[in-house]
Amino acid sequence: MATTNQPQKADLHTAGAGAARAAPEDGGRPTVARLTTEQVWHQVAKGSFAVLSHVTPAGEPRSSGVVYKTVGQRLYIATAPDSWKARHVAASGRVAVTVPVRRGGLLSLVAPIPPATVSFHGTAIVHPADSPQVHLLLKELASLLPEERRVSARILEVIPKGSFVTYGVGVSLTQLRYPAAARARVPVTQEKSAR
């Protein structure tokens, strides 16, 4: 089966419903209603684990599992001040993030069901834990930043840019075998409509 990276049209009969139906223009394979920015942000906000990727000053790729917290449309990650993440991200300010989204409920405990994913690129700012920007968010970041780390830690503020690229978000488990139905590209920010 050939795959493409082209965006797929939403099925107008099921738009917003998250349901699937066979579409003649896709060989009878299921198509899905288009995901919204809010739906993807909801999945990201429900999660707490992600893979953060960055490059070293020498241009070598690195990735790390991280625990994060969302506040608004930003992700915050606590790290040690001498960690690779703190040093390398401060040097480049560019990151890529993949958030796995658990699928399958109880079935995933007995069957090998891969997680759905939300991936994006963005900019990152490294803040000292006692900076004014972090101090304003201390209540929201309490789970990331225990009392004993509030002076020594670094907080990475990740600002997503462009689009979320998703696979398996908002589709049934059976639709995962159809890349055209399982993947989506959704803007990171909702465009404001003129009123």
C-alpha cells in the first residue's frame, strides 16, 4: 500500500464526530473527521511523559524521556542545571517533542497495541527555577518542581510551532492500519476568526 505525506480531506458527513466510514476515493478504506487544535492540545495536556529531542553544539542528535506539565499552550520540563538538556537546549533553543498517547484501555495490558503519537517542533527557553517567569507559574509546576529543587533546577519552557503531526489520535484501533486515516496535521494554535 502506498502512503503519502499529503493532508487528507475530512469526510464532511462525520466532521467533528470522530467517526469513520468507507470512502470510495480512498479505495473503500476508512477516512476520519479532521482533528481540531483543541482535541490535540487536550491529549497533550492529559499526558505527562514525552521524548524531547535536541542537538548538541557539535550537531549530534540527542533525545531524552522527560516528564512535563502543560500550562496554556506551552510545555514545562524540570531538569538538573548541569544536564545535557539544560546545556544543549540553551545553546540552540530548538527542540522536537513526541508525546505518546496511550490507547486500547485494558486491552493494551494483554495485546501489543502501540500508542498514538503527537509530534511537533518548537523553540525552548531555559529558565532558572527561581526566575520571575517560573515564580509566576509555581503553583501549576509544583508537581515538577518539589520544594528542595526550586533553587537549583532549570525549567525548559517549550513553545510549539507550526503543526502537530499525529498518528492514531482520534481514530479507532482498526483504523491504525490505514495511514491515510490514522495520521493528521493540525495547526498548533487556533486561528482567530474575525468578528
